[in-house]
Amino acid sequence: MSAFFLSQLLIGVAILFDLASFQFKKRRQIVGCLCIAGVLISSHFFLLQQYTAAGLMAVAVTRYLSSIFTTSKLIMLIFIICSLLVTAFTYAGLVSLVSCAGAVGQTIAAFCQNDKKLRQLMIVGTSFWLLHNYLIDSPTAVIMEVLFISSNLVGYYRFYIKPNFKTCSS
């Protein structure tokens, strides 16, 4: 089995956790699913020799674990600095900068105290990862990010838009 094929299989499993994540209302459940997906995604990038992205996703796993227990802005800043350092040490051109932008956006999202803001900022960070995955020619990872954004939007609709429609029509 080739490294590319294995990487695409790992992303396939990560998709399941990503899709599940934003169908939960509680932050801890959302972030817990993202942590599991992050391990799989980091392995995916390592197999593709995308070391900046692999390192950033390894930092993300630790970030997600930490953000389950704290929303401290100081801890958030530490993870942003870690992302910048990983990018600096593994820099491989534009794709490194794009993945770093995605990681920083998702770091800010992960440390939001409420899930509404987390969802909004996660869309921004995920958009950069979508571009990154397109640039590195990982079709399953592109599909993953599209599905991740879609799942996030469905969850956002269910928890924040749909209830407002019921209030307006009552």
C-alpha cells in the first residue's frame, strides 16, 4: 500500500470525526472529536511529507486537548507561538504560510468560550486548510475540509438560525 493511499484512508476516518464534531452542542464534545481527527490528519500530512502541516496538526491535537479544560488567552498565545515556530522551522514556501494561517485561525477558535464564536472562527481557519489541501493535491483532504465546513454550517443552522425562525413565526 502506497503512502499516498494510506494517507487518503486516514483522512477518510478523520472525516467521520470532523462531521460528528459540529453536530454536538457542548464545546468539550466538539473539541474532543477535533482532537481525534487531528491525530489522523497529522499522520496524513506526515505520510505526504508535508512537514509543516504535520507539525501544525500535532500542535493542534495538544491545543484541542488543552482547550477542553481552559479558554485562557495566555495558553492560546502559547499555541499561536508554537504554530509560528513550527512554520519557521519547517518552512517550505507558500503552502507553509497557508497552513500556518489555518492553524492560527483554528487556535483562536478553539479557545473561544462559546461554541457560536468557535464555529464562526473555525470556518475561517478551515478555509485556509482547504486552500492548503488543494495546493498539495490531496483530494480526500479537500473533500474533508468541504464536509467540515458544511457540517459546521449545518450545526450552526440547527443551534443558532433555526431557533430564531421558530421565534419569529410564533
